[in-house]
Amino acid sequence: MQTCVQKGRNGWEAKTTLNLGENQVLSIRTSKSLVAHGGPLDTTASVASVDEHGTLTHVIDFGLGWGDYSATVLRRALPRVTEKSVREQQETALASLEQIKARVARHYAEQARLNAAQHAAA
């Protein structure tokens, strides 16, 4: 697990990627929110599938419960987003990595349960 901190088009950002196995990758990303100018500093966790060519795919479900895991982990309103504040927030989020991974596991377990129930009803 390695964290990359760099200045992107919207300012400082950090990204940590972790292989979850079963062709899934967990990304934890901290950056200034694009909601509005001067938006908060957000840290999000999302899971993507990796195909045999290394291409990442993230399925958005629009609240239906069938997409890949995605959630806001931390959100702070700051007067200014600096490299230091991004690093600190990323480290804070990574301190709760086991809880994030547990939420990811519950998300996909619930999907499997719903899928099994749907096939049993058919």
C-alpha cells in the first residue's frame, strides 16, 4: 500500500490504492470537493474491478444497491486546502482502514444476499 500525494488540477490530492483480491481494488482519495469553489476537503473510498488487461471499472448504482462500493469517509471545511492538510486527512482515513474494509465486505455480502434471494424467487 502506497500513498501518492500530488498537486492536481483542483489543488492538492492524495490517493492510496489497496488490492482487495478477487480482482477488486480499493482506492482512498482525499481532495478538495468539486461541489463549489472553496468546497470542503473530502476523503472517499471506492472499489473498482480490474479486468485481465488491468482496466479499472467502477459501476455506479444511483442508489439501487447493485453498484460498486463508494462512500465519503471524512469531510472537513477548511479555509485553505494545503499539502499538509491533505496528508493529515489521508492519514486519518487510513487509520480506519480496517473499518472501511469491513464496510466494503458488508456492501458486497448484502449484494450477494439480495442476488441469491432474487434468483430463489425466480
